[in-house]
Amino acid sequence: MIEIKNVTFRYAGSKIDNITDISLTIKDGECIVLTGESGCGKTSVTRLINTLIPHFYEGQIKGEVLIDGQNAKNLQPHQLSEKVGSVFQNPRSQFFSLDSDSEIVFGMENAGIRREEMEKRYENVVSELGIEELQNRKLFDLSGGQKQMVAFASVCALQPSVYVLDEPTANLDPIAIQELKKLIIKLKAQGKTIVISEHRLYFLREVADRIILMDKGRIDHEYRIEELLNMSDESYRQLGIRSIYKTELELPVLKRIPKTSLISKTEKTSALEVRDLKIGYQAGRPVAEHISFAVNTGEIIGIIGRNGCGKSTLARTLCGLQKALGGSIQCRSKRPYMVMQDADYQLFSDSVSEEIRRTDLGSDVEHVDRITNKLNLFEYRERHPMSLSGGQKQRTAIGVAALMDTDVLIFDEPTSGLDYKNMNKVASILRELAQTGKAILLISHDNELLMKVCDYVYPFGRM
């Protein structure tokens, strides 16, 4: 049993309490879902359970956290590793190895598990998660979603009694989400305790016992799953949470093939033309090839496909971060600007305001303030970007893109860590940018977002 008793915590350097007077009891075998607006304290609660607070994340703490009757402040994270397994929002931050196989067995090796048992667990977890294609792969070659699956596999191999999952579906495609769902159902049937911080709720309606809605560091309300199932879509919107039901993707497929001539500088519609493009890292081993499409100004095109099919590689190639292996890319003016899947790679300044001001249009203070307000970042404008939650970092990177002077913008999973309210804010920004004549490529597994903003979808790779 996990007991959180009247806990208040403030991170070192923070001017306000990040979680306030939290009390929560989680019974053995329960599946609890923490949800709420980005930055509401969900991740901080998970850090209380795996004791990263206060042993790794320093700060002022009041109250008690008990794990099976033991006070967490007396337990170091490594002492709980066989009892509590954690998958972080950014899986890259928990890797210790260079290849997938070594990473999956790393925890078992440190726990001193016999080789025969390790091999058995390894084979079982690979089979249960359906990740045979991720065996013996370099971690740096994997997509964000594939890294998440490897991180989950490494935790499952230890067979802990408590699973703490922070945004486990953030970068997963729909098929991978279904595989994850099946495994969570199986773990619960085995009596495991599962704590999930998550915005996407639809895949959990058959396994969650309680939904804990958080707001500004406090528990705002607690719902039994049956209560949410009986609510209307309007009720979900009022609560600011994602729908408990899956959104089906019903958009026309982009079939426009580029013209044989190059884009004219006076052309009114074409912003980007891709012809017979081949992408990848080695000349003889392309990730994808024969890619041809054209995007008009003012259009938003959703790029969809399985994890690892090459969507992010396509984005990096289009904006010039890596060379094409063949074919041609023609842009109306400047190279496209991309917001990466991992916002940490492109946040450089000491504050949110400075980050957005460094853009082409950042000298316009009124414009910067409008963007920070629009993205619900105004109150964080003087905060260092690295001190923000994952969702807040994403919105900061999107704010930077919104003020870039280019005709084509590429967003790679821009709402992977966002709640319903902030997903809508991002959708609004994307529509505004399209209305100004920008062409937008949107790589996403988020059907709610795709349905709100896209004109077409472009299925990429194997589906």
C-alpha cells in the first residue's frame, strides 16, 4: 500500500509550492490515473512514490510518504528498484546502455538475477510487448516511441509490485498503445499496483479504478471510472480533460504529386514540393524512399505512421538537419523550421521570454506577450525553460516556431504531453499560422489534434 499524507513540496529554487497538502491512499492491486493540466503536479506525485523526491530532486518537504509502511525518506531509490519500477516521461533520461538488449537486462544484472532467469524474462517481455523488431538495436537509432517501449520493457523485466508510469503513451502510435494497454491489463490481473500520469484516457477505461484530477499542485477531484463513463463530451471539456473515448481519424488522404517543374517564386499556392525522396543514415539502407508530395500555402498536413517508420527522419531531412539520400526538396523560400519531439534539444535561453524573443519577430514585445498568453505561458515567462514541465517546454518551443519567418513549419508530436486545454491552445496557434499563409506539416499520433486542425493526412511507411 502507498500512503501520501498531507505532503507539501517546493523544488529548490521555486518561489511557490509545487504540490500542496496532497493526501492519497493507493491500495495494492489498484490502477490509479493522475491527470490534469500540464504543470499541475502529476509528475511530482510520481516522484514522491519512487522517492526521487526528496533524494534526487531537492527541496522543502512536509508530510509523509509511506511505501508498505516504510517512510520513503528513509528509502533510497535503488532500495526500491525491485519493488517500484518507473518509466519516465522522457525515456532518454533513464537509459544506461547503448543498445536495446543491454538496456532491457540492465536492471536485472544489477539485481543479481541468475542468467537463466534473465534470459527467460527477457524473451517474455519482448514477446508480451511485441517489440521483436527492437532487439539488438542502437538506442540512438530509435524513435521516441520505440525508446519508450524499451524503457517499459526494462522495468517489466524486473517484475516490480508497483509500476509508476509518467506519460507512457506520449510518443506511441495507436497500435503500440493497444499493446501497452494489454500489458497493463495483464499486470493488474497479476495484482500489480499501477500509478499512471497521463492525459490520454481512452485506452485506460477498461483498467483504471480511479482518476485523480489535479490542479495547481492540489487534488481537485477524484472520480471512479464509472462516473467518467457516464459523462458527456461537454463535461470532459469543462473539466479540461481528454475524452474517455477514442477519437477516430476521418480525414482525406493527401494524393497531390509535385509538378515536374520547380516551384516558381511567384507561385501563389505551392510552399513545399518533395519528389522521389529517399531518406536515411546510410546510402545502402534507406529508412524510406519514393516519397513524393506537395503542400500548399495555408494547409495543415498530418503525417501519420507507426513508431520508427521514419517520420522524424523525414522532418529532419526537410529542414536540412541531415542530407537526403536521393530525390529533391523544393521550398518556396527558406528551409522549413521544425519543433522537435524532444523540446530539450532546442531551448537555449535563461527564461521563456528570452527564448521567444530570440526569434525573427521577437523584438515585438506585444507579439511575444500575445504568444505567451495564448500558450498559457505568461506566468512562467521569467522561469528558466529547463525548470518547466514537459508540456510547458513543448509549448515554449511552439511559441518560438510561431514567430519564425519561414513559409513552412514542421511540428513533431507537439501535443504528446499536453492536456485538453493546452492541446486546444496549440490547435488554435496552428490554425492562426495556417491562415497567415504558412504551410504546416504535423507529425502526430494525437487523433484529437489531427481532427481539429488538419486538411489532409499523409500516411507514411507501414501502417
